[in-house]
Amino acid sequence: MSHRALSLFVALTLATPWVHADAAFDKSQSAALFKEGKKLLDQGKFDEACPKLAESHKIDPGGGVVLALALCLEGQGKLASAVVAYREAQFLAKRDKRADRQKAAGDKLAELEPKLSHLTVRVDPAAQKQGVVVRVDGNVLPTASYGLSVAVDGGKHEIEARAEGFESKTSTVDVGNANDNKELSVAPLTPKATDPTKPPSPDPTPPKPEPAPAPRASIVPTIGVGVGVVGVVALLAGGFFGIRTIRGARDVEAACPDGVCRDPADVDRNDTVKRDARIADVLLISGAVLAVAGVTLYVVGRPGSSKTVGLSPAVGPQGLGFSLSARF
């Protein structure tokens, strides 16, 4: 025998006494309940006897127990429940080949079935469209049973109709113990009304706006400062050459009153004045452009700036120039 088979054999061997013990206890408990229930039944104490007989049959179903339970239910006047128990007793008697019990149950069924009371629950199609759920004595009535005549015990029966979003409705029907037929119709339910005393729910708090991202540092203003500095330097240099041009022009004009320089030194001086004039023009124009460009880059490049600075060429009596415009 393998190790696994041996382990299984040992486990089953050890478990068997406990299984037998549980079964023996159940049978003993069922027998005690049946004995006490039968004693109460013989005394006509049906309300005390029926629960004990029902529990005995639940623990250990048997033909004798269920037959006694059927007699007890009949004694309580619960004919529909008694008929169900007699039918089970007839089935078990046939299985157990107990002709005496089978005959006793059959005779009772022939006697009681014509006396049964019935309840019919009809559900309006409009209520069915509402998704109504019908409960009879707390048990859900299947939709297939709508409109069917169902055998019930005598007494009061509670019928509840409920649907999501509608007011539930509960009705009570009092059915006689024998040969009574009652009907109940479930009408469409009323939609739930809004409670006028209940304050309207406040509007959900609007989400807080996300904070604007912090402006990122830009190098444009820095470039603008550098360009502006170069422009200022060019303007200063252009001014220097401009002043030197003016002074040199005065000297050349004094040395060459008729505009013609005869001395080679005066000719060189005149050429120098013209060169300085050209240099001054270039430096002044370039310096002005760079200075304006630097200011523009500095102003526009700052984070959140809404200013617009423009540079455009301008022609005037003095020659070509530039016009600076700004919008704030």
C-alpha cells in the first residue's frame, strides 16, 4: 500500500466513529422530538406539538413523523399545509412499502383536497412594467403565479407590493379555513413624492481652480540688457567720431576756404574727416538700433508682460532714422 493510500485509509478510519456519533445523535434527537410531539398531539395540543414534529422530520425525515405532522397541521386548521404533508407521507409510505400509511395518507387527501381554500393574486400589467415585486406573507410570489388560484391555509395573509422609486402598498386578506376563495388585485404603485420640508441638496462645491504655473525664468530680458549695452557703447563711440568729424571739418574748412586743398597734409586731413563721418554714421545708426532692440527684448521678455514695443524706420529732413513705439 502506498504512503498516500495508507494516509487516506487512516484518516477515514479515524473519522468514521465521529460520523457515526453525529448520525446517532441526530437520530436520538429526532426520536426524542417525535416522542414528545406525538404525546402533545394525542393530548390535542396542536400548537405545541407541530413545531416539535416539524423539527424531528427536518433532522431525520421519516414516513411516520411526517404522517404525524400532517395530522397535527390538520388539527391546527392549516388544511393546505396538511395536504402538502399528507402527500409527502404518501410518497414515503410507497417508498417504504408501508401500505397502511399509504392508505391513511390517501384517505386524508381525498377528504381534505375538496375543502381547501384558495387565494388568487392578480397584478396589473402597468404595475408589472413598474418592476413590482409581490410578497405573500413575506415570500416572493413568482410572476408565473400571477392570476393562479393557489391553495392557502385559513387566516389572514399579508400581500405587499414594492418597486424601486414607488410607494409600497400592503394589503391584508382574510381567508376562511375551508372552501373559501379570495382574490386580490395589485394596481400600479404611486411614484414617491419629493419631501417639501427637506431642503434641496446644495450644489456640489465647484472644484478649486488649479493655481497658475509660476512663470518660468526667461533669458530674453538678459539678452535685451546685453544688446542694449552694446547699443549704448556704439552710440558713445559714434558720438566720439561725430565730435571729431565736426572739429576736423572746421580745420579743413579753415585750411581750404574755397573747398580745394592744395597741401597734401590738408588732403589727408580731409580724407580722415570723411572717414570719421562715415564711421560716426554707422556707429550712431547701429547703436540706436541695438539700444531699441535691447529695450524691446527686455520689456517684452519679462514674464506676464502685456506691453508691445515696436521699431520702425523713419525718413525725415535729417535723413534716415528709426521710430520707437510702445503700447501698454
